[in-house]
Amino acid sequence: MYRNLGEVNSTTVFHALSEMGSSSVGAMQQTVDKAIRALDPGAVIAVGIAFGANEKKQSIGDILLSKQLRPYDLQRVGSKGEVRLRGDKPHATPRLIDHFDGFRQTAWSGTRVIPGVLLTGEKLIDDIDYRDSLTAIEAEAIGGEMEGIGLYVPCYEHKVDWVVIKAICDWADGNKNVNKKRRQQKAAKNAAEFLVKALQYAPLKRTS
């Protein structure tokens, strides 16, 4: 089901919901593939919630803008237990990064936006040791989520622009259930507001 939300500054916006994760039935990869086939969009933007990578330098509600994705499920585990991440580290579409990061730097006055590398995978992480092991491997990680790779794969196959915009709702530290609803609502609202304000500031024109 696709909801036509109308035009925002000459950009027609459709909304679709996916199940959690990337590869299961109804999850992001299948949802995006079907949406691209049905709607032929100029860009697909994943908006939602994520975990933060550093509770000392970040805050609940901070918005994460993907410059790159770093899948964490593909790993090589050595004989001594050492872990290395494998697979691609895809870049989000440059024109979308430029659009949203340019807006962040010039006109956005809301919650802090942090561009960078976003961890992505099927595991729902709620263990600080595991989170820290991933951020030790990928030192540039700004946070993580579960749907990004499911967005990237069909967009790559269909040659459609993509980017992930998600806000921090927890720290993947074993405390996901603490004020869970309130924090998730705050994060989702911040990410959606940033997207809408960026479209209102400058139209997101189709390139093909």
C-alpha cells in the first residue's frame, strides 16, 4: 500500500511502510523493490529510528544522515576469535547527500544532524559489548539500524537514488525498553521533520 502525501515544494511524496529488517517477507528489500516497480520514483529515502554509537557525544533524537552504509552481518571470524566485517560499504547517492547535508549546514535550526557511516544489519542489537565491538571495527560509525541494506540493494538494481535518514532512539546497550515509546516517537518525529523541512527549503528534482 502506497500513500500519496501530495506535493512538497513541487516534489510528489509517497509513503510506504515496511516490516522490521531487510530480507524477510514484507521487510525493506521486498517493500522497496515493489515500490520502485509500482511508482518509478526518482529517489527512495528510508526514514525512521536507529541506535547511537556514542552516548557521551550524541543525544537521543539526534538525526543520522547516511553517507555510507556498513553491513555488519557479513563477518569473518578468525581462529582466535577476531572479527572482520566483509562486503561492500556502499555510498548513498551524492546528490541526495548534497541536498540534505547542504540544508543541514545552511538553513536547518532543529535537532543536530550527524552525517557519516551507518551500520546496518538484520540483528536487533541490545548489548553494549557487541555494539562496541562493531564500532571498534568501524571507527567512523555514527550509529546503526536494520533496514539500510534492504534499501540499497533494490535501489542499486533499479538505478534509483537513495539515502537513509534516521534518528537515535537508544544506545543498543541493554536498555532499549527504558522509555522506549517516548524515545522512539521523538526520534521518528525528528527524522521526518528534517526530511520535510529539507524538501520545503529546496525542491528535490528528479534527474532521470
